Amino acid sequence: MAGTTALIRLILRRDRVWLPLWLLMVAGFAYATVATIETLLPTLESRRQYAEQIAANPAVLLMQGPAYELSVGAIAAQQRAAATMIFAALGSVLFLVRHTRSDEQAGRRELLGAAPVGRHAPLTAALTVVLAANAVLAVLMAALLTAAGVPAAGSLAWGLVAGCGGALATGMAAVAVQLTRGARPAAVGTLTLFFALYLVRGVSELTGAAWLGWLVPTGWLLRARPYAGERWWVFAAAVLVAAGLVALAYRLAERRDLGAGLLPERAGPATAAAWLRTPPALAWRMQRAGVVAWLAAAVLFGLVLGFGGQEAIERFGRSPGLAVWASRMGAAGAAEVFYGLVIYVFGAYTVALCSLLMLSRLWREEADGSAEALLAGPTGRLRWASGHVVIALAVPAPLLAVVGVLCGIGAGDVPGMLGMTMALLPAVWVLTGLATAAYGLLGRAGAVAAWAAFALVVLLEFGWEIGVLGDGVFRLSPFAHVHYSALADPGPVTMAALSGVAAALLSVGLAALRRRDLIG
């Protein structure tokens, strides 16, 4: 364990921006949900109707679970407790893999090993930081939710759902990095397993087989019942499982060589295929697994929303709170505004997140030296960067199209739903262009600006929806101009203007990339 304290300080120094940003975004998401429920479902009767309609909605039962009580806090937890747990797990896995397997893959772990650093110090330092961050997340969420006016005990329980979910994912990732040689297989494998366990709980709600949900730790956490007679023992059980996973990770770490994994690797071809001999083709090869995963998620989302949830969503639309909301949005009915909101949130923010993740490959390749190796050959900067930029611009289109077509089939209006989703594409491109400009002008520091811009547009959306921000402020977001409400007019002129802004930002970013030092 020698050197663990110094490595903890190093991790905190490297993630001094990303770690607090992750915690604030998850906690702020929960806080905004409570404010939204108070606006949408202000009365007990409206919340009772909502709970009854949830019980008849297979899509909601699968992804969110039932409502256990009718208070504002209980309904908010029903809607977003699962999401906060998944967001906590996502951040935990990425941070843990970054400071363990990614460092080994990049050669930094070998450099550290040449100093007076013990064999288990890097894993211990990473686990300490990530597990402590989850504890801070639980406390921060409890404080913010209590400040929002909901009971403190339920707020703490909701915070523990997220924090313990992150701890479970951390333990799973600690085991995965011992088994695989690459950082990506470790991260993708852990997140896939975590989400699969999460769906087991959803299937148990759909089938009525409650015992099935109790077989997985995520099922325990999502049945902790915040604001509805909390079950505190589930958190102790989840912590014990996380501790067991961490102990297993240490045992596995003793049995493998540095830089290797315990699972055997499949040998690849001796020579690369001809189509891989260009930087754009190489970029596609590196990104294609992620693209396929995102497409599969879009298909699942479209099927669930288009076929499983349409009838129940229309019944939910008759809620009195949503009738007021529909009037503010300028929609024909509450069901229409709710259905539009679900598609809008997916298209505007989930697809934009996908685009930024695809583009972030530029930052990673510059940081780990891959870009330097490519540019040492007969490859220019623009040719190298264009591969990842084109993928980040192109992938959102099929994602939006798949959701639009499947939702349109379920709703009996393919042109209308497809038009609704594809209208969001130029706004996604603007955010991608802004991230490219930040990267070209600021280098790796531009990642902070890019993700801050993404967080800003999400906050503008929430602030406007709950009435805190006016229309003029909301129009600072590109998504305000393609919004499903009467505020926007996503016609040809608007879409052309947004596309032009995106093109200008892309040009600025690529031009700046040609002139700055690469490592900086």
C-alpha cells in the first residue's frame, strides 16, 4: 500500500473539475425533479391518478418501477431514483477504470511502479476516491432534496440509493479491470452487467414475480422506498456486496501481471485490412462498438415508447397538472405534450450526449499519445480529427430516425414522429460544433468547456420548464429553437440557421487545431 496517499492526491488533482461536476449534475438532477413534480402534479388527486396510470404502463414499470406513496417526494423518487443510481454507476465506473486499467494501458502505471509505490496502491487510491465520492454524493443529494422541501429521512434514503448503486458499480469495475486487458472492455462490460441487473428488477415488476427483483442488489436499492417507509437494511446489504467485490478484486490483482488481464485474449489478424489504412476508417473501427450499442439502445427505447407505452401515456395525459402544462406549451392536449416531452428529452439530450462522447475520442487520443503516433506518419491534423468529427455528426441522425420511425409506427403517425425527432438534429450539431471549437481553441482544456455547455443547456431547459427562467434566457440554448412547445418554430429557416452556426463553429475549431500545439 506504499504511496497510496500520494496517489489519492494525484487523482484528486487530475479530476479536480470532472469529479465535482459529476456530483453536482446528479444531485442537481434529483433536485430539479422535485421542483418539476411540484409544478406538474400539485394536488394529491393528480398524484393518485399518476400512480394508477403507472401501474398500467409496462414501459414505466420496466424502467422506473411503481410508486409506493403519493407525496411529492415519493413520486419524484419513483420517477428519477433509478436514473440517479444509473448516473452514479456510470461515473463511478468511468473514474475507476480511468485510474486503473487506463493508466496501465497508457504506460503510466509502469512509471509509477518505478517509484516507491506498492503493488496495490493504485487500486486502493482509485477505490478510496471513487467510494468517497459516492458517499459525498449521498450526503449532497440528501441536503439538496431536504432544501427542496421534502422529508429529510426520505432524502437521505434517495441519496443512499444513488451512493450505494455507485459503490456496487465501483466494486464490479474493480473486478473487471483485473479480468480484461483493455480499458474499454472493462468499462463496457461492467456497465452492461449493471444495466442487465437493473432490467432484472424491471422484469420482476412487469411479471409480478417480486422474488426475482430481490435476487439482484439493484433490485434491493430500488425497493428502499424513499419517502414511503424506508427500508434501511437494503443499504447495509448493498454495502456488504460491494465490499465482497472489492475483496475479490484484490485477490485477482495478486494473480495477474501488470498490464495483463486474467481472461485470455483472442488473437487478431497479422495485418490490417486495406480499408483500415486511413485515419477516418481507423476512427470508425475504434468507435463502431459504441455506435452499435447506441443504436441498440435507440431501438429498445423506440419499441418500448412506441408500442408498450402509448396507451398508458395518453391516460396519464389526462392528469390535471399536465393540462395546465399543455396550455403553457401551446399543445393541443396534455397527452401530446407529455409524449412530445419524452421524445424531446431523448433526442435533445441523450443523443447530444452520444455525440459528445464520440467526439471526446479526440481528447483521449491526444492525452494518451495515440494522436502523436498517427501524426508521425503521412497524416495531417485535419485528416486525423475529421474521422471522429464526422462520426460525431453522423451518428445522431440514425438514432433520431430509429426512434421517430418506431414511435410513429406505435402512434400511427410515422411522418409526424419522424419530423419531430429529425428536427432536433441541427441543435445537436450546434453543440457538437461548439465542442469542436472548444477543442481546437483550448486543447484538452476544451473538454471542460464542452461539458459545461452541455450542462448549461440542460439547466436552461429545467429552469424554463419550472418557470424560473424566461423565454429570452431559454433561447440561448440551441434546443429552444427546435423545442416541441409553441416557443419554437423548427421550420426550414430555423434548421438552416442552426446548421450554419454548427458549420461555422466546426470551421473555427478545425482551423484553430491546425495552429496550436498538439499537447496542450
